Amino acid sequence: MGVLLFIALRHLLARLRSTLLIVAGMAVGVAVMSAMASMLLGLQGQFIASVIETTPNVVVEGERADRARPATAMPRREDTLISLSRRPPPEAERPITNYRTLMTRIAAVPGVRATAPQLVGRALLRYGTRGQPVALTGILPRQQRRALAWEEHVRHAHGDLETSPAGAILGFELAKNLGIPVGARVTLIAAADRRRTARVVALYQSGIRQIDEQLVYVNLPLAQALLDAPSAVSQLAVRVAAVDEAPAVAAAIQDVTRLRARSWQEVSASFFAVFRLQNTMTSVMIAFIVVIAGFGIANGLITLVLEKQRDIGILKALGASARVIARIFLAEGLLMGIAGGLVGMGLAALAIEALSRVELRGEGELTTASTFTMLTTPPIYLLPAAIAILISALASLLPVRRAAAADPVTIIRGAK
């Protein structure tokens, strides 16, 4: 084995420039694969962590789970070309009046850790001459704290909702867009011109732009007065023991309450569809990089076999078998793949460190992070390097077979 590696290294060093170009191409491919995977998986991981922390693991709504919503169609006539039908909207806005009883029943479901009532509705927030529609959410702070990792995302607190019945917590981006400082008084306007004045006691930063641009937390009694829903809530937030088991717990809650229960995976399904599209595009791009790198290795080894025909003939004349010749050129491909993988891992580490320091000045669609969230687990580096080595081995097969099949007599006779 030592002799085979010695010959392989001599061949590669004899064509140092070509060898370095192939290794560099493979290293760049590995670095690009690692950096892109780190960026996309980091973004997805941060988003999922934010969803788990700031939104309920399971949401129980007022719509009955066993109630069908049949479509109503217009009467059909003989000359009708197109038939139209209308399906009633879901009853998600239907209030839950017996929520205390339901919370007791839900708490007995295996896997449930805590529940909290919420009243969600639309309102208009006005501050001076500025106004914006908001998602008004009435909560009971003590129960909300148990059901969600709520206080961990509260910023610039000058009080809390428990001691401020007329207090409000605004989404961080909402306050920034309207220029509302903590301590300011805002007006909340709901349907039928129901108005209440609230003092901003804190800001809420979930990291999810869709939430931070619209959310307004107030105490449940204040929300009930604004939305004209006395003694009622619109949904129950449920925290489960294992977030991955949320769909199963949601199904169990639905069986117990006969109300629609949705897991966080179902609620965020549209975002996961975006992630799947991103992953598909990234996989296609990586596939092109891998194919190009494989062609580079195969081309380099084919050229090397052609240049070393005389050496191959001499080795065979000295008694080297076709298997030994094949191992020499396979070792050359693997050496280039290993070198490219190791150098690529180093370049990837530098690229990931640099990207993690880049400030994001644009307006992100999903998160409000100020820098790229990069994933730095070992598979981010090791998997692309392993792919590079595998591609090197596969790209060596054709040149290896050609070198092993060479006839030493023909080579030596034709040598100059």
C-alpha cells in the first residue's frame, strides 16, 4: 500500500498545476455546499425555534371538528355554462364561552403541560395621527406565561400587564414603524367604534416579522370589552411536553373537546412549504456543483492516464497486475477528493464565520434577525466533504478501467 501511495503522489506532483486546479475546484464546491446548507438550515432552525417559543404548540378554536361545511350551489338550468358554489367560512371566530371547563378537560389529556385562554380579533391602533390595523390578543398574563415562553421575548419593559389593567404590549416592529415609545398612550378602536386607551408597558420581539408587525397584547377583560365578547375567548393556547408530538396531542384534544385543534406544524404549513422549495433549489444547485467537480476529476485522471501510458506499460511488464494499476489511479482520485474536502472544510469555516457577521439591512420576509443565523454542527462540514470524496471515487472509475485494461506490449512498442 505504501508503494501505491508513493506512485500516486509522484503522479500528482508531476502535474502539480493541474492537480491544484482540480483540488481547488473541489474545495470551492465543498465550501459552497457547506455555506449554503449552514445558511438555509440556520434560518429554518431559527424560525422553527421562534414558532415553538412564541406561538402555542396546539391551538384549540371555536369551530366544531365534526361539523361539515357543505357547499351551496346556485340552481342549475339547461343553458348553464358554469355552475358556481359557495362554501361557508370556517367558524374560527366562534367564541368559546365554557373555556374554563374545556381547559380542565384539556389539562387531563396526556402530553399537555399548560393551557391559556386567548381572545384574538382585529382592531385599529392609533398613535397621534398615525394608525395601523393590528392583531389584538387578550390574555391572562399568569396563564400565558405557563403556556408559552412569553416573557423571554419581552423587551424594554416599564411595567407588566398584571399590574396594569389598561396596559398594552406592542410588537417590536409595529412600535418601530409607528414611532411609539414605551410609556406612550395609544388608542385601540374595534368594530362599532368601541375605543379604549392603553399605555404601552413593553415591546414584544418574537423574531417572526408577521407577528412583530401586527401583535398587540392586552389583558383579557380589556380585549373582551373592545371586541364585545364578555366572558368568552376565541381560542385556547396549549403547551405540550414534547413539541414533536404536537399533532398527536392535537388529535387527542380534538377527540376530547370536539373542537378544532391545530398543531404548530399545521398552523405554519405555508412557511414549511417555502422551506421545501428553498431546499429543492439548493439541492439542484449543489447537484450542478458536484457534477462539475466530478467532471474535473475525471478529466484530470483521463489526461493523467494518457500521459502515463509508458509508466503503466513498464509497471505491467514488471509484474504489476491490472488490479494494482487500478488501485494506483483510484488512490490518485481519492487523494484529490480528500485534499479538496479538507481544504473545502477550512474555506467553509471561514465563509460561515464571515456570513454570521454580515448585517442584514433589508426587510426579511420571515424573520427580523439582524445577521444571518448560521448552523455550525459537524455534519454541515463533514457531509459535503464526504460527498466530495465519494464523487472523486466515482469519477475515477472510467480512467481506472482504462488504465487497468492497457496492454503493456502495445504500449512499450509504441513508446518513443
